[in-house]
Amino acid sequence: MSYSEIELADYIVKHYSELLSLSQKMILKQYRHSLKLADRADRERLISIYTRSKWLSGEPETFAQLDGGYSNFIINCSKELLSKHGADIVINICPQCGRLARTPLAKQCRHCFFDWH
Ligand SMILES: [Zn+2]
């Protein structure tokens, strides 16, 4: 394998997010929102607005799933997706360098620029 576990997890979560469970989707959405808020001076005020509008649940247990870190969380998601939906997931590997393509349908490698059209 010429790609890392985290590269694969990122690829699967990005391109097959529709296969995630509702709570996994919520956690990812909340994580992305909390990142966007991270360096804003009015973070506290924004969080209370988001919480009220249900963008963030405000429930500590939801965020607890991120305790092992974002990388661990998406690695776990991708393992679960591969075991449940392995047949639907295309892991698009460059035939020349063996690295992961940008998307499941890509026909050109972003690493070595090999073209398999
Ligand atoms: Zn390549």
C-alpha cells in the first residue's frame, strides 16, 4: 500500500459521506463548524447561536466521540464503511505509482500525473 490509513479514511469519508450514519454525519458537521469557529473572537456568542439553531448539539457526549482525535474518528468511520459497504466503495489507486487518486472517478494521478483514460 502506498498510501496511509489517514489518507484512505479522508478519501472514504469525503467521497462516501452519504453512507455514514446520521450521528457520524452530525459529528463531522459539528467538528467542521467548531473548526471554523476556533479562531474567532466572538466564538462564545457564535457557539450559543449555533447551539440554539441545532448546528451544534451542545451535548458533551457527541463531542466525546472525537476524544481520540479527528483522525481516529474518521479512521473508525472509514473502517465501518468498508466493512458494511465494501462493495460500493471504489478505492481508486493509480496503476503506475500505487497511490490514492483524488476521487473515485479520477483517471489521472495527482502524485505522478500518470493518465489512465
Ligand atoms: Zn500515480
